[in-house]
Amino acid sequence: MDKIKAVILAGGKGTRMKSELPKVLHKVYDRCIIDYVCDACEDAGINDICIIVGHKAEQVEEHLKIKNRNVTLCLQKEQLGTGHAVMQAKDHIDDDDLVLVINGDQPLISSQTIKSLISFCKQGNYGGTVLSCILDEPGSLGRVIRDENGNLLRIVEKKDCNESEEKVKEVNIGVYCFKGDLLKQSFNKLDDNNAQNEYYITDIPSHIKKAGYNFGVYAIADISEFQGINSREELSIATCTLLNKTRKFHMDNGVTLIDPKNTYISLDAKIGKDTIIYPGTNIQGETIIGEDCIIGPNSHISSSTIGNNVVIETSKVTNSTIGNNCIIGPFAHIRPNSNINDNCKIGSFAETKNINLGNDSKIPHLIYAGDADIGQNVEIGCGCITANLNPKWEKNRTIIGDNSFIGSNSTLIAPVEIGKDCAIAAGSVITDNIPDSSFAIARQKQTTKDEYIKKHNEFLNKSHKKN
């Protein structure tokens, strides 16, 4: 059985992007372009991936490391064309491989299309296949010229087209499948005798045909998949195409989008039926939202898990978990590693970070709760904070037991542990542990000076007259 490998071409400068960032690291909504291409290959069952890097290779390499991509990198020191780029993978390709070659700037290509292209190549016993589509306005794209049997005769770049070839509407998408041995044999036959003085990958099929093999053409119906990205305008078009497909998918599966064009949902997100999403909401990363939720307006949820029957109103949730039947916001900020259990409330202008909040607990409003383990049925009054940073810049945890009440404007200085069934008086600064079933007051006795302000004002008036 043939081994399948992928070679992704990601070494170009992308000069039309007018950016210091490599083109493949620009984002289509919430993921870099190169990530979409890698994921499509992996989802098609290709786990042996070689990425050709060139321009600002170190940035691309760093991104792939952060994403824990198990890929091989090959450096193209000079950018001498697409054929030259593929050559850099020569040592990575075995004779019995089937090799998928794809541009790194095609984020909308689907795993199903990749699988279909590979299957078509195998079934036809072709020396290679190329992906194509029919366009009413082919523009600057290379033309696919077929022979009388429907196989590939040649691919002609727009700059090299004659008058009849320029009228052809079938174009090359830039995705190929080659037999490994034939691909490697063609490398020595490439030359730069063309209008751009570059080594074209589009010349490889002709060399495979000269070796006695047919070269297939696999046309796709969904032309949106071939959208490459060479400019900011094309980046925005690809982003809109992706978002529209994602919106339709969720609506077809029972999610209500009040204003689809103003709702932004990641390709990786999963949303349960009968959830309603209001305009201005951004749902990014591998977010999971349950059924019967109300999200938005203008909420931002990233890489988080939300239970069923949750209301999130105009709030931000990042890398956190929210249980069932919770109410979040408006204007709450759920920062990373917040674990909010069932039936909880996080109110207006409340902020959490790295906490565990038990069932039926409330953090109503104007509160900061960070680095804390808070039990069940706890209520924290307005204006409270857990002070978690000591003078040595070390983070400490606050522990609050079940059924406790923290009065308004209290400060809990970590590390500190509040027992179960406790109460803390409003305005307290708590520095010591509190045992179960206790009431703590930690504020100085009030001192009132009668008529102090009146006497002070009289003194100021006398001083003013003397001056």
C-alpha cells in the first residue's frame, strides 16, 4: 500500500500582503493560514507532512513549535519558484510514496477534497493528478489544457499563454498528487526557461507524461476551496467565505443566529441546538457551547466549555469552563482557568481568574476573585477582592468553605482559609484563617470627632483673612 506524504509550500515572501509577518502566519479569523492547511492534510489521514519554509523561516518554525505540529521542515534558501520549492523535499520523499503537494496559502481546502484527489490518482493509476476548477473569469491563473482522453496535456502559466490557451476557463488550483519516484525523477529535468525565469511545478506533469504515464485532472465543484491568499483583500474574502460556511453549518444544526453577518464563529467551535447567539459575538478556538444557551450581544468566548441553559451577556470568557444553568454578566471577565460549576452567577464587572467556584455560588458584581477555591452556596458581596500576590511576587490561594458569606468591600489576603458556614463583616481585611461556623470582623473601631469639620473650616477662614 502506498505511503502518503504531504509537501506544503510555505516559503514565499507574500510581498502583496505588505507585512513584516510571513504570509502563512496571517490569520483567517482565529487561526493562521498554515494551520488550516496542516489540519486539512491531517484530517485527510496524512500524518507525514513536510513544510517548505523560506522567507522568515524562523517565525514559521516558532509558530509550528507552539502549535506542537509534528512536521518536517525543509529550508528553501532562495525563492526560485514553486518547482524549486518542491525540490527541497527530495530527501524526504521515498520512491513508493504518494506525494500531495499543496500551497501553504490555501486555507479553505477541505480534507474531503484532498482524499478525493488521492483516491482519483490511485484508481486511475496515474503518474500524478492535478486539482482544477472552472472559472468564468480565469484571470491570472494557470490554464489546464486537456488531451482528447480528458487527461492533462499541459499546464500553461498565464504569462506564457498563447491566444487560444488564454481563453480556456479550466484553471490550475495548485494542488497535486504525484508518485514519489516519478516526482523525484522530474527534478533534474526542470529548467527556468520561461517568462519569470523560475522553476515551475507546472512543468513536472509534462516530464511525467514523457516518461510514459498519464496525468489526471480532478475538477472540483466548490470553487471557494481554491481561494489562495496573496493580498489583504483576498485574506478578507477567504475569512468571509469561511465564516459564512460555518454560520450556515450551525444554523442547519439548530442554532439561532440573530444577525449571522455580525456573528463570528470558529471552524473548531461546537454549539448545541436551540442556543441563541446575538450580534457582535465572537466564538473562537475549540469552544463547546451546550444547548438552550443565550450568548451575547458582543460577548467574546475563546477555547472554553459552556454547559446547557447558560446566559452570557456582553462578557468575555477565555480558556475556562462554565457549568449548567449559570448567568454570566453583563460585563463580566472570566479569565483563564476559571472553573465555574452549576447554577452560579458572575455579575456585572466581576472578574475571575484561576478559580474553582462550587455549585450555587454567587459573585454578583464589582468583584475580583483570583487564585481561589470557593465552595458551594457561597455569596461574595459587592467590592470584594482576593489579594493573591505577596511582596515576593508569589501567587497564593484563598480558600472559602461551603455556605459562607463575604461582606461587601472585604479583602481576603492570601494565603488564607475561610471555613464552612462562616460570615465576614463588610469592610473587613482578613489576614488569618477563620474556623468553621465563625463570624469575623477585621476593621478598626470607628472614631468620630464632633464638629471637627466646622472647627477646621473656621480655622481656614481665619488663616485666609490674615493673608
